[in-house]
Amino acid sequence: MFKRFMFWLAALMLAGAAGFASAQSTLGPGDVVKISVYGSPDLGLETRVTDNGTITFPLVGQVQVGGLSVPQAEKKLAGLLESGGYVRKAQVNIIVTGAQSSLVSVLGNVNRPGRYPLEAKRTVMDLLAVAGGIGPDGGDTITLIRKVNGKPTKESIDIIEMVRTGQLNRDLELASNDIIYVERAPRFYIYGEVQRPGAFRLERSMTVLQALSVGGGLSQRGTQRGIVIKRRDEQGKQQIIPAKHDDLVQTDDVVYVKESWF
């Protein structure tokens, strides 16, 4: 619960309002924009930016807006209307109603996976918050996949450690077509003479005694002196390790509790 609270606290601090600030958008192909001119309702329209970054606007014709911020595009349209003698002191307003040119994918174990518009400067934590946060089966470490100088790169970010230490420089700013992937949390398995055998989430620095508690404790026939860990080595061969209470459990370990002979 503490980990989830820490994540949501950071997400709320970093995400701010739920909506994106469209005024900071950079327009691109596929974006849908709603344009209005103060005092000239006949000039209002909703249109899509073409693949070559242009829109067609009444009176002035085709206008290149791709790569411009919303304020820059507003200023450009106003200038064209004024220089053409169509509107004096034109006041143009542009609202991005459908951002398609800058999308970030949030995948894996999040509550609302999908592709989300990047309409302003946003970070990893911002997009995780927009996607509803990490799901109950999600891990604490996320993977950020992106292209740097045309080459795909992969970087792991430990969300919980970042929040605990305040190292928000690890909360990287996102770019179009980035992919955030949240893997499933690591698991361990416990069976034998325990109350609740099965697969469970592996918490950080979990000991054998803590794993035994997660499994509901010993059954009436179980013994604390008969616990072993079945673990595969780097070659995939299974090892059987006698376990002490303070030994650390690793990912995919199988904790087996033997039956007492007395």
C-alpha cells in the first residue's frame, strides 16, 4: 500500500490538471484543429492538418502550420488575414480537438493502456498518471523505449526508488512515438505444508520468513526446519537450497515447506 501511495502522490504532483495544455502543442499531420476568428463567425471551421502539414483556410487558402506551436499558428493566420485586407486586427483562436501527430504508447500492466496525445511537455510519470497508474499486477520498474539519433534505445526506470530518493531527474521528458512498458511484477511460488500455497508478488528484499507469512504460515504438519528453495541457475538447472528465515527470496523462486516427521 505504501508503494502505491508513493506512486500516486508523485503522479498527482507531476501531472497537475488532467487535461493537456493545448496552447503548448506543436501541430503536425493528423491533428484536428478548431479555428475561430473573433467577430467573423463565417471564418470558423474545424479541419485536419494534412500529411504535408498544411490546412486550407477561407480567403487565404493553403497555410503551412506543421511544426508550429498553437500561438505561432494563430499569429500566422492573423497576419495572413490582415495582410490580405480581409480582417483588421484579426484575433485568431485555435483549439486542438484531436491530437494525432504526437502520440506516446503506454502498454503493459497499467489500468488504461493505449496511445495518448503528447500535447505539451510531459514526463513518464505524467503519462502513467493519464493511463490510470500502474495496475495491481504491475512492477515497480518501467521500460522506456525510444529512438535516439534514429536508433532504438531501451532504458529502465525504477519508479519507487526515484520517488523515495527524490531523484526526479529520472522522470524523463517524453517525445513523440515513445513507448512506456510496465512489466508484470516479479513472482515467487510457495507450496507444501502452508495454509495458502500459490504464486505471489515478490516484494523488495523479501525474506523466507516473510514469504512464509504471505503463504498463510505453516499448516499443522509443516515445520520451519524443513524449508528449501528451488532455484534455477544461469544455465537453467534447478538447485535445491536449504533455506534460513532471513535468506532473500529471488524472482521465480519456489519455496517448499516439508512435512514434519514428529
